[in-house]
Amino acid sequence: MSNRTSTEKASKLQRLVKHHLFWPAAVWLALLLFNLIYSPSFFEIQVRDGHLYGSLIDILNFGAPLILVAIGMTLVIATKGIDLSVGSVVAISGAIACLTISKGADQNSLSLLFTALALSLGLSVVLGLWNGMLVAVTGIQPIVATLILMVAGRGIAQLVTNGQIITVNSSPYKFIGAGSLAALPFSVFVVAAVFIAAVLLTRKTALGLFIESVGCNPGSSRLAGIKARTVLFAVYMFCGLCAAIAGLLLSSNVSSADGNNAGLWYELDAILAVVIGGTSLNGGRFYLTGTLLGALIIQTLTTTIYMIGVSPEVILVVKAFVVLAVCLIQSDTFRKTLVQRWKHRAYPAEIEVTRHG
């Protein structure tokens, strides 16, 4: 009886370790534990003027744009694609919104705000449609197709801003990225709404299966009656929409638009978040919850690096090494190789007998 119990426990533990969320969650908890040890006040949350403040709140607030971009990137990668243009779309979205508001007679006008939001979101969806057309219709490889907009989009953002930083003085617009609702940053609710919508669309409808099918085998998907082109159009448009919302959060938080630096390197952080979350770059099955954890890991890591006083010049290097370590830990092949080498060093004689016996 005891042997059966121990076997069942070992089996449950093995299944837990193999779960796609185990290692991202473990790494995130390890980062939080390090912060707690290094700075006991890390988990302190204060209430000022009805708003919550603290490191954890900052992680959620500053990580919101990355989470949004990563959600859209997850669905694109699930189709065996990639979208390198999201950083440029972030910049374009913020630039269009700030330019529209700055031209208005009354920058606090709600009609002007909705016009700016509609123009930004609409243009970003069109840009996503452009990426989808290059990939689905012309057959250009996704990395090349989106690289075109990555380069051109940054130039478009600078043309919109005329190479300057556009500043606005709009309270309604500032609320989007810097406002609070129920004591929490409003950006948290925006992310929650997009995340829930993405989960419902992909897990409660057939869309998720269509995306995974196209990512696994687009040829067989077409033979099965799935409109692969329509699926590709949808995911690239959704990715553009997510990047646009992220751009609105970034620009409204500082009430300005910087076409040169806004969203810079966001595409790389988004891809890392997706990979850390367990979604394969080879397409197929995807994990939105894993992506959420991956983005939180990257943002927590960034906050930790700044907190311990690491020089800005080496932040990217430190982040790269940590992300590499996380990916290696998640790799079954890497873990099996480590276990085999450890057994060979610990019991070399027994292994030789087994090999030749």
C-alpha cells in the first residue's frame, strides 16, 4: 500500500514538473523570493489618495504594454509565424493618437479622445492586415514580411511626429495609462479585458483549434476545409490591435509620443515572453496563460535589475543570460542530458556494467 502511495505521489510530481506552466511559475516565484530577501519592503503596498503603490503594482502597471503585445504575438507564433513589426506599430499608435489630440481645440474633449483612439486602433488593424496579406497571399516568409513594416513603420512614426516628441495635455487620455480604477492602475483592467477576450475567442470557440491546425500543417488544414488565409489575416490583425493598445498605454502614461524610442525592442521581449510561456516557435499548440507568466517574468526581472543597482549598460546582457537559463530549464532534452551526466559521474562503474552487461 505504501509502495502504491509513493508511486502515485511520484507520478503526480512528474506530471506537475512536466506541466507547461510549472517552470515559468517556479522562475517567477524565485524572482519574487529573491526580491523579498534582498529588499523586505518589496511586497509592501501602500494606499495614497485612494491609489495603490508598491513594487508589485509597478510590475503590473509597467508590464501591461508588454503583456498586450505578447498576447497578440502568441497567436501569430501559433500559426508558425512571427511579427517583428509590433514595436513600430506601438510607436505609430501613440504618435497618431497624440498628434490627433494635439491638433484639437479642446484636448480634454471626449469626442476628440474617441476620434484619436479610433484612428490609432483602425490604422494598426490595417497594418496588421498588411502583414497578413504579405504572409497569406504573397507567400513571403513571416520574418521577412514583418521586417518590412518593422523598418518602414519606425520611419512612419517619425514622420508623424516630425522627428519630435509630441506632448499633449489631455486628462481623459492620460487616464488610460496613468489613471486608476478601484485603487488599481487602469492599465491592469485593459490587459485583463484583452486577455479574457483572447482566451474566450480561442478556447471557447473553434478559432483556437483553427489557429493550432494552421500552425501544425497548413496544407492539411486547407484540405480539412479550414480557411488558412482567413486565420492568418485574423491573427496578424489581432496582433496589430494588441500592439496599438500597448502604444496607447505607453504614450498616455507620459502624455507624449516618441516615434524614435516608443516600443523599441518590444518585439524581442514579446517573443521571449511567448517562448518562456511554453509556446513553440514551430507553431501549433499555444498557451496564453504561459505567455502572461513569461511577460511577468521579464518585467519582474527588469524591476529587479534596476532595484539592485545594475548599470544600465549591462541590463540587456543580464536579461539575456537569465532568459537563456529559463529556456534551458524548460528544455526536456537539456534536463535529461544533465541527469545522465550526473549519473555517469556518480555511478560510473554501474553504468559501464549496464552498458556492457
